[in-house]
Amino acid sequence: MKRSAWKIGLLAMGLLSSLAVAEDVNRHYTFIYFENGYPTRLSKYRRAESMANRPARENPDVVVQTGFYSLKLDCDTMQLSGYDALDGSDYITALNQTVSSFSPARLTLRVEKNGVLYTCTSGIVQEGADQKVRLIESGQYVQRFDHVGLVFTDKFGNSLDGRGRLEITAWADRVSLLLDMSGIDGVGKTGIQLESPAGKMHRSGGNGNRASLMLHPHEDRSFHPLDVAAYVRRAEMLKDGKALECVFDEEECGLRFDLPLERVQFPQDKDRLDEYSIELSNPSKQDAVLPLIFNEIKTQAITGTSMLLCEADGRPTGIPVQISKNWHNEKEHRVKHDGPWLRGYAMVPIKAGEKRTLRLRVVTGFWGGVAAVSYSHLSVIGYGGNWKWDESALGCWGESMCYDPSQHLGAAFIADVRPAFTSSKNGGKAYNWTENVGGGDFLVYFDSSNTYRWVKQQKTAFHWTGPNMTAVHYSGVTDDDAIRFNYRIRSVRTADYHRRFHSYRYEFLKDVLSPKRLIFHQMAADYYHSVNFEQYYVGNEAGLTRELGRTEGLDGYGDEPVPFNHSWLLADDTWCSDRESSNPKGRRGLLFMESSLNGQPFPVHMHPFGVARGKNSKMSFDLGAESVSRSYKAGDVVTGELEFILPAKNAEVYWGDDQEFVERLKTQGSEVWKMVADEYAHNIQLPVEVESGTLLKNYPLEIQAAENSKVLADFTVGRGGVGHVPIIIRNVPAGWALKAERQVKGKWLPLESVDTEGHNYYQAIRNTSGTLDCTFNINRPSTNLAEAWRIRIIKSGN
């Protein structure tokens, strides 16, 4: 990255403080990934050792990529082989921008015990079933990981008893290195030394068993703790004015606000919203960026918490808040960073001399009276996996869907899947965990020699994290450099059932000729299939077209592929392997939305795939071309999108308050496929006419905001609209308060059942252009699906 002359001059004169000078906020992003793919576990876990990712084990190199710099840590040699400035782009674009050039720095970690000096000479990445490189926190602003397998030796080659720990906390514009030897008795001194590629020396250390070094890598300079009093004028609970404690957290390099939260209980807390007022200031003469940490003193509603940064009156700022959390621990074997804990992170731009008041909203379960949706990284330290695991919830009473991108725990990208608003698995009725009917995958690729191809350089962008809608992106490359993939996963706030939208894009970088198996998406997976069924159903907008049975004993392919364009599928699940409940209370549905090859419609087929292991044979549904061995040429691009739903089987197990859904459940009778058919007919085929704004997509409904008009969007749904329809208004001018209105008998009235003046029913995320994408979820006004209904979104103040 080229540094401008004015900044270099300020650096030389020492006029820049420890606070980062404000730059392009589009560069406020971070990624973390293993360059060669995840080094598969030495202990057998679902997949056979013959499928292990051996190149990744041989080169377990972790890369941190931000909008301002990159780092590369060789986790076996403990060399910092990359320390570079980057001129980044933006969060989504950077998903497909590979860091290909690394400049080595010299990292030296030293400790002294009983007068003997030891130097870190290597790192043990795996030791039996124990994984030594652990992901602590991961999101847009912060990547935090540690290596607990550091080996130290003296000048004679004698090893220090015990293993050291190096923790790295990387923000978009700063990084902290922490050497922690507290687990080894007798260590009296510790030190970190980093010599940059330019030859500049950075040092930290002294007496004690811990040392830390804080740096701006892109500027090759160190920084020091911020003065809280200079930048935080006031921080308090909004309801009673009680002051919040704020300190500079040296381990995490940010201003940490400790948030007191009372116990969350339902249904009495359905309208609860915890709010905090924070007044910031910038006494310097340069625009700057403040790194903020929101730490829950005692976690509440941990499975489904999201946070929003708003203006003082509640209008969303569009600044995302990263959520990182962990609830895992072993009571008899506690380890550093096990759960429970939950923290939010944000980078807030603030102009020179500015005073800015923000309102932090903590959403625990409900938002505007309807179950909120959330999506964040969930640390599995204390559970045993130690690397990446992402968790999404509808409400806050259990997981809804989990993702294991590196397949280090579940051997499948899509892991735990659970219904919402159904009776809990422990025998209770409402607001508790439900049974796991999980398993699924995206790309499954065996090349022409039948070698399973792993993925590498896998990144995650937590673009929208709730509470109205989530949108999380994944990218990477297969380990034969043949296919670049991009996934987008979206979920929505609603009151009827669990919905999820999975889109994929596969760009073929090389010819892929006669693969043994290449599929785009799976419902259930080869090594994760926790549910079974006897019958499944296929249909289209006209209703049911085929009723099929699971083929007992099927191992691999054998049944006839089912054409799937403009179709839906329902599995009538009868059994699941959840330890606490083997009775699934929902039915899995998969609905076609779109498919293309090189921009043209592309026929896809559903291939039943049998897995005959152990006592029970099971079946997954593989989505692919007509033949899973179809060849592709370099330059081909395959795209598609599916909707996954998990509605309740009947009204008796559903405890939500969507009465339109209840009435349909009561009348489905023996037509067990009716709910997925309704979803296709009344949502996927949603008819929309737009009076103001420009229609971009009918479902989830997307409208380009009208320019220079008070009415940003005005539209009529001709019929249908099942559940709370997700409505995205693109490119709304920043700074405006918005209001949703419904037309009733020719008059425009504020949307019912929400506080339209308090802005606590929609979300907004800033675009690279500075405009906002705003999301609402609005239900139809009557149970009559044939009736039309009209909504408008207006500017209500600036």
C-alpha cells in the first residue's frame, strides 16, 4: 500500500497519536483463513484418514487479511512469513482478492526461567486429538486466535517444560501480539521482538509471565493504550442513567464497555430491548476511528443476541456490530477462552473535534414484537473443535442452523439444523432447544481420479448479522485451483417457521473433465445425516407432481434423478438422531429459486444419494447437473439459489402466534407437503407491482429506492405473502428516519404492532457508496391469501 506524503510527514514528526487516523471506512474489514486449507484432524472424525488434507497439515499457515495489512503465521515453524501493508477495497469485493505476495518479518519470542533463556523454535499444531491453533473470535472487525503449542528451547537445545501460548488479536487497522506463559511455573521474564521487512525493530517485555506488543502493521509503528477520558464523555444505561464502566482493553486493543444485563425470560420479555447511550468525542485535529468493544458482564440470550448502533433517536447508523461468543466449557477441565462470554465490536468514525452520541441496542430474541434473526461466529473452545463454527438463530432459545465451513467438526458445511416455534426436545412447549435434523453441504467435488478436493483460502464476510435479515458470504478455492466458489446465506425475522436462502456461484478456473462427482448443494450430507424418512414429495406451482419412497440399502446413486427447475421437495421426516429426542416435529423443504450457466438458464436435477453405513441406510438430496460427472470448461460460471424451510408438522407442536399459518396447518390433512407447496406458490411466486421505486426481485422482495422523493418505495402484493415478508429497500440516502405505512381502506396508516417512531423494527447497513440498505419484515393483514395488500416506506425525518 502506498502511504500518502502528508501521513508520512505526520508520522515523522510524531504528530499522530495511538488512535488510527480515519481512512476509507470501506476498508474496515478482516478475514482469517488457512492458506492451504484446514489441516484435518489427526484423530478420526467422520471422514476416513485416506481423505485427510495432507498438504494443509504439512503447511499449516494462517493468513490474516484486512483492508490495511496482511499477516501470515507459519504455525509449525512459528515464523511470521508475512507482514505487509495492503491497499484494500471493501468487505465483499475482498472476498475474491487473494493475498499472493508476502514479505517476511522476524518474530522472536523469548522467556527466562531460573536464569535460563529460552527461545520459541517451533509450534505443535496437533497432538493426538488436541488441536493447538484455536479461533477465539471472528467477524468483520476482529480476528482473534491463539496457538497453545509453542515449543521453547535453550541454546543447548533443551526444551522448556510445558507449552507457551501466543495470542493474536487483529483489527482492520491494528494488531496485538500477546505472549502468555502463565501456564508454566517459574517463568520470570518474557519478551516479544518483531523486526519488520523494512528493518524496523519493535520490542516489548520485562519481568512477569506475559508480554504484549501492539502495532499498526501498515504504518510499521507501535501504539499505546488510549486515554478513555479523552474519547468517552459519557456511557450509561438508557432506562435509568446508571453509568457503564469503560476501560482500554490492552489484550483486545479497544475501548471496552461492560454491559450489565438482567435475566431474559419469555414470554414476559417479548418486548424487551436493552439500550445504552454512549457519547464519544475526538479531541484531536484529525478525523479518527474509535475501536469499541461491548462486553456482556453476564451473558443472556446468548444463542440469538444481535446489536445495533443507532443515532441518539434510534435511527440506525448503518455501522455493523460484530458479535462473537462462546457458551462451551467442560466444568472439570476449564481452559482459556472457554464460555460463556459474548462481545460486540464496532469501528466508529469520528471527525476532528466532534462530539457524537450513539444509542447501542441489544436485541435478545424479539425485535418489533417478532422473533429476531442473528448470525455470528460461535467459538467452540471448550467443546473440542477449536476452529471456525458459525451459528444462526431465529429467536434466542436455541440454534436454528450452524455452519462448519472448514468441516473440522461435522465433516459438512451445513451442520446442526433445528426447527423454530415447535415444542422443545426436552418435553417442554415453548422457548427452548429443539431437535437436530441437521446435515447439508454446498460444493462436493471428486475429480476424475476420484480424489476428494478440499477447499483453501476460505473467507467469511458477516455482511448483515440481523435482526431483520442476515446475509453472510463465504468464498474460497478448491485445493486443485480448479474452482472458485462463493456462497451467500440469508435468513429472516418471522413468526411462522425457519427460512433460509442459500445461493452459490462456481467459477471454473480450469477445465474440470469427467469428475467422478460434482454437485452444487446437498440437503443432508455424506458424513452428516441426522434425520431419516420413508417418503418424499416433489411438486411445482401447480401442486404435487410426484410421491417417492426412500430406497432402502441404496449406497451412492441409483435412483432416477428428478428434474428440479421451478420445483420444490419435501422430506416427510420420521426419525432423527438427536440424543434427547428422536421425533422430528418439522419437515424439511427445499425450493428452487434460480439456476444459470454463463448467464443462461441451466437445468438442475435432484439426485437421491444413499449412505449405507451401520444399521440404517439414509438418503441425501444432491443438486447438480443432469449428470454429476458433467464436464466444465475454464471460464464457465454456474450460479443458483435455493430456499430451505422447516415448518411444523401440525398445529399441536407449533407455539408461535402466526394465526394464518395455524389455520393452514389445521386444514392440511393428509397433504403433508402442503406447507412447502404454499411457500412456493405464495412467496417464491409472489406477484408485486411497484408504484414508487424500482422492483429488483420479487422474493425476498428488493426495491431500489426512488430518488429525490419522500416515498422511497410504494408497492402492492397482488396475493399471498406467507409469514413476515422480507423487504429490502436498496440505496436509501443516509441520515433519514424511515417509516413503514400500510394502506387501509384508501388511507395510509403507520404499520401496526410496532413503534414506528422508535425505529425498533427495521435494520440498515451502510453500502460502499455511503447509502443504506434497509430491511423490513411485514406480514399480510389478513388470513385470506387471495387478498392484495399495499405498503409504502417513507422518509419521516432527518
